[in-house]
Amino acid sequence: MSDDTNDGGVKQQKLQTPVGIHDLLPDDHEYFTFIKKVVRHRARQAGFKRITTPILENTEVFARGVGDATDIVSKEMYTFEDKGERSLTLKPEGTAGVVRSYIQHGMKEWPQPVQLYYIEPHFRYDKPQKGRYRQFWQIGFEIIGESDPALDAQIIDLANRINEDLGVAHLFSIQLNNIGCPKCRGKYKEDLVNFYIGKERSLCGNCQERLHNNPLRLLDCKSEDCQILAELAPKFDQYRCPECVDFYTKLKGFLDELAIEYVENPKLVRGLDYYTGTVFEFWDKHQGAQNAIGGGGRYDGLIELMGGPPTPGVGYASGIERIILNMKRENVTVPSKDAIHIFVAQLGDDAKRKCLPLMNKLRDRGIKTVGALGKASMKAQLRLADKFNVPYTLIMGITEVREGVIIIRDMAKGQQHTVSMDEVVEKVAALIGEENLDNYSPGEAIY
Ligand code: HAM
């Protein structure tokens, strides 16, 4: 970070991305594009529509939505005052913003349930490490307006199918729990706090703080001592009310019907306050809760909490960077559409004048084309063509300009032949093969 350079006697620090924040370079973008494509495809198949909420929201959206007592709100938000002294926050997660939007735009008048998905950057002042960043991307799905275990099963199934499409599903186990409704959870929280009272000194600093404002979180703390105590703590199973038992039983039945394997985990709580009933996470089979690839659950009280009418909801989100890490770990390759077909080399201004419109014609035909438009020698241009790893190079010198022709060079064989400028586009298209051309139709939806 402190890589200083001496610039005329003035020490300058190299400009870098902030800690925990990364550039998304072209290589990662190939994965990114592929993941977005899979998500859009699966979302459309299941009737989800895309939503983009702003990157900045009024802080109150998250303070109320995610919960003041959560780590996200109390420690991890990027919050600042704008010039009008309003408190704004870079969104740390997607659900609260979507719910704010559902209420603001009267989506309760739309056919219910409303099914929305998003592909968005999020920001958390987290401790940076592999798979944990301060800016990260999430894909997320929300179903708002109806409560039925079949919807929860559908969300889990969708998440699982996306992981399957991306070649990483087998690396993760689905951890499942039902943390009850306010009715059954109240008594449980009371007994849980009573269990921990007198044992505070065995808890980590974080859990000592959480004991009175967010006691459920003590169950899924990763510190070893807290885990030992959590094993001995009262279990929620005995507190679940009949409605929650019924909901949970039905959900498990639907998952069985869909042949989705899951692990019942009575200690799974999740780090956001809005959950009621179903919670689930996709855990790495070797690393456990560390670096979960995604998680979600039901939030039947959130819409009302945020000022809307009582409305149930369920959703899921997954981190794109973590998906990419796992795809790479599994050597999953993605089709690259970036490979260039043709390099155009030319000598002299006259040749350049002919080559510029030719490059446009080639591109319009779906032939991915780059050209050396600087002042390099022919030898340097051909070296560059090699670096682009193109199958063919088109060469135009002074003679070719005069004769209205151009040379096609087969880079692998080192052979070349001359064709007229009128037929070069079709000749090249035939060499590349119709199926390999990058034909873009403005009629297609572009996101
Ligand atoms: P979450 O568990 O906080 O849930 O985040 C979901 C996923 O986002 C995580 O499993 C992880 O893959 C990724 N993620 C979270 N924090 C980071 C980070 N610092 N660096 C990299 N990746 C990260 C939610 O955000 C809920 N809104 C999910 C939800 C939607 N529940 C209902 N609807």
C-alpha cells in the first residue's frame, strides 16, 4: 500500500482501491456475465421481474429494516451526512430497499405475490479476507405478498438450481431452520437469556454485547467457547408453536418432493433481524458457516415494520464474488465471447482510410475485429496480431490500396492469399463460420 515513488523530489503514494474493495477485471467479467445470464434466465423462467433500488438509501431504511442490534447496522454500514444534513447509507443488503420500494410504489395493488430479483453491488465495513469484501455483488430474489411453505421451497429450489447451473451446487449443503414467529420466539428468547446469565464470562466480547439485544445470535457465533455453550443452551424445537411446526413440516415435505437435500440445523439464526420462521444458508461442505455462498428466509413482519400493511415475504441472496471463487476452485470454465476473430494491419494513411470502414463492415457482420491504427511497422503489427491470438489477419499495404485488394493471412499456417475488397467480408465470415459470429440484434433485450 505504501509504495512510494519519488517524483521530482515529491513523494507520491500510488493510488489504490480502498481496503477490501476491488476492480472487476476482464477475466472476472467473463464469469460475472455468465452468472448474470444464468440468473436472468432462471428468474424469467420462474416469473421474477428485475428491480434496481438505489445504491444510497435513507439510513432509516436499514436501521429499521435490518435492525439496529445487528452487526450490519451497528458496525458495518457506510453512513454519512449529505450536504443537506440527511443521513444516507450505502446499501449493505438488498431486501430492505426492495421492501421500501414495494411500499413506496403501492406494489400491493399488483398481482400477488410480487416476485422481484436484483443483481447489485452492496457495501459492508467487514473485515476483509478471501471471499469477504467491503464492496461485493449479490444476486437476490424476493417473493412478497403471500405466505406459504411452497413459496419458501420454490426460493430454495431456485437458488439450488442456479448453483447447479454454475457447477458449484455439490460443494454446498443447505442448512435449514425455522426460528418461529414473534409468538413462540418471545418465551424462547427469555429462557435463552436466563440460560446465559451467570455464564457471561465464558462468552466472546461480541456475544456479551448481544446477550441482551440479540440473544438468538449467540447460537450461531463462531467462537469455540460460545459454540460449546450453544450446544448446552435450550433448543428452539420445544418452543415452536403449532402453526410454525406445521409450516416447517410442510416446507420439509415440499423439499423432499423436489428431491432437495437439506440439513436441519437448530442453531442457524442468520445475521439480520427481519427473519421469521424459515431461515436457510448454503454452507461450504468443508468450511461450514465460513464463506456461505448464500442465504435467506422468510420475513413476515418486515413490510409492516417498514410502514406498509401486514404483508408476508420470503427471499434469498448470494454473493457473486464467492460464486466466482468456487467456480474457479472447481475449474468451471465459462464460454468466452471476447476472443477476437480478425486483426487488421495496414501501412500508410491511404490504407488506413480504406481499413476504417472495412473494420465497421466486418463488425456489422458479427466478425470481432481489432486493428493497429497507430504508426507501428508491419512487423510490429503482426507481432501484435499474434498477441491477440487471432486466427486471421488482414493486411493492406500501398500496392493493395492501389489494386483494390487485401491480403488474408492464416496465422496458424502462415499462409496468405489476396482477395478483392468487395468480397473480403463474406470470405472472412465463411472462414470464421456462421455459428461463431457475434451477431447482435438490437431487438433482443439487453440488461
Ligand atoms: P446475507 O447472508 O447477509 O443475506 O448475504 C447473502 C450473501 O451475500 C452471503 O451468503 C455471501 O455470499 C454474500 N456476502 C455477504 N457479505 C459479503 C461480503 N462482505 N463479501 C462478499 N460476499 C458477501 C442478505 O443479504 C439477505 N438480504 C438475504 C435475503 C434476501 N434474505 C431474504 N431475502
